[in-house]
Amino acid sequence: MDPFDAGAGGILRQPKAVWATAGASVVAFMGIGLVDPILPSIAKGLDASAGQVSLLFTSYFLITALAMLVTGFVSSRIGGRKTLLLGLAFVVVFAGLAGTSDTVGQLVGYRAGWGLGNALFVSTALAVIVGAAAGGSAAAILLYESALGLGMACGPLLGALLGDASWRYPFFGTAFLMAIGFLCISVFLKEQPKPARKTSLLDPIRALGHGGLASAAVSAFFYNYTFFTVLAFTPFVLNMTPYKSGAVFFAWGVLLAVFSVLVAPRMQKRFGSLKVLDGSLVLLAADVLVLGYGNHTAAIVCTILSGAFIGVNNTVYTELALGVSDAPRPVASAGYNFVRWFAAAAAPYFAPKIEEWTDVHIPFVVAAVTAVLGAAVVVVRRRALTHEAQELEPVHATEDSVTVFAD
């Protein structure tokens, strides 16, 4: 059945509970790139350096990484609906507080609380959507991935539109939209069945004992350093107005969505997942090198183009993490994301530092090297990254599947 079919069970014929969760997911994913166009404005408004402002990403993703050990523990005990609402409540409170910040330290701290809320929400949203969806998992997964792509594309645009008036407004806007999501889920989503077995805090760590899952996590760690160098450091290099920067990252997000949902599955079917991943990582490395050494126009083009490679990589890595080991998919996903999100926390911190120690080009050289290292892990650990000695094909999530943003 075509998941786009408007008939029963198609992506357009879903219960209100699914649409409420998917809508809140769009806003949750928007929060990742929301601050991109306004990073220079925040630095100016709070009299902070690029390195200090980049900590908005570091605190957000450091807490997100650590929260991966907690989300399964919480949701398996209080249920998916309550976990979603708890995460949304955290985001509403801390996004709103972020808009009231008087110092960059306060803003960084509030982003950390926001990261905890986002982790609780997004790590549970896919399982809830699949459980509540009509017509099986295919349409539900497509709807979730579409929400991810739409959120990643619209986050910078919203940040630019609201941030042009004041850097505080995007934070207030996110809090308002998430409050609407909280009300919609409260009204339309019924409690989902709790899993038969409760997840312990150490289960994700134990899952990393599987060689294939550990290899995927390490490769994704290197890749995520490249990804978030582009996302968090490039706005300072482009040095554009919020509107222009928002337009650049909107185009970036559109390519990310298209290549993640439409292009990557076709490439995997034709060439195999590991070959696609290797090629995409090498091309991403070349792209960020040109971004770092090209003129301003080349930097804009390469920033947008990187969205295509990032979209392909996100899809393949997610399917590797969900399908390469025998661990329950929520547990495998938590262990995998626990490792890789540390790189998302590290890149925004180290890229400005590297620029201070050297020059503006070298952070992109480092990002290119980490992309190549990610590809090297795939090549060296190819046997471990295959499931039952076969080239991994796209994995379709089932009712127990959990993934997280930017996948």
C-alpha cells in the first residue's frame, strides 16, 4: 500500500492523536535549528563571544546525550503519553525562561533544561505515533520523518522571522507553540500500553556491547561532529542578517528533508546502505572543505548542499542503529544516541576555540577529517555493521521503535 494514499490507513488518514503528536514533533525539531540565524544577534545582545553563544548547542546536546539513559527508564514506568507531556512541560518552561535571560550563562542553563524536555518528548514520539497510527507502521514512520524534516527546515525560518525584531522572541514563540502541543496531546492522545518489561538505566550501555551497534555509534559520533560544526559554527562565518541566514538554513533543511525521506531509501535499495553511507560521508567532507576555504557565495552554496548529505546520513544511521543488533529497538536507539550526541555537544564548543587558536578555516578542516573518520569506521567495521551477513537494507520500525531528532 502506498503510504501517501489518502485512503484508510494512508498518511493523510490518521487519528487526531497522531496528528497532535506529529504537530508537536515539528515544533520540537524546530527547536534544534531555531537559534541558528540569531546566534550573532544573541552574541551582540548579551555582549558574548561566539564561543560563549555556541554553548547554547553544547548544553542542549550534552543534556540530551545523558537523557538517553533516562528516557526509556521513565517511559516504561509512567507510559508514553505522560512522558510526552512531561517533556513538553519542560520545553514550555525552559524555552520561556530562555527568552528572559539577562546573561549568556542563564541562557545556556535554560537551554540545558530545554534539552532534557526535548529528549523526553522526541525519544518517545515515534513509538507513540506508531502505536496510535492507522494502517500499520509505514505511513506512521513517513509522517514522523516528514515532521522531522519540516521542523528542521522551519526552525531557522521561524528564528529569523521572530529574531529580526528581538533575539528573545523565538524562545517565547517556541514556548507558545509547545504549550499548544501540550493541550492537543492532553485532549486527543489516550495513554499507550506500557511495555511488558521495564527498561533499566544501564540497558542502553549494555546494548553497546554488540559490535555492530558500537561501530554504528562510533561512526555516527564522528559524523555528528561534522554535522554540528556546520549547524552551530557556520552562522558566524556567513555573518548575515537573521533573515538571510534563516533563508540559507531553510533551504538547507528542505534538502535535508527531501534527501532523508525520498532520496536515501531509493539509493539504499540500489547501492546498499553501507556504500551509500561511505559515499555520502566522503562527499560531506569535501563539501565542508570548500565551505571553509571558498568565498562567501561558495560558503552559502556548500552550507545548503550539506543538507542533502546530512539527510542521507541521518536516514542510514538510524536504520543501522535500529537493525544491526538484537537488542530491543528502544534500547539500541538509546545506547546509540547516548554516544553520538556527545559529538553534537562537543562541536559547537571546539569549533570557535579552534578558530581562536588557528584561523577560521581550520574548524572546517577538522570537520572534514571527522567525516572521513566516520566513513573509515564503516569500511573497517563493515562485517560488524551487516546483519546476518547481508548488506543492510532499510529497516522499517515496528511498534517498539524509538528514535530521536535529526535522525
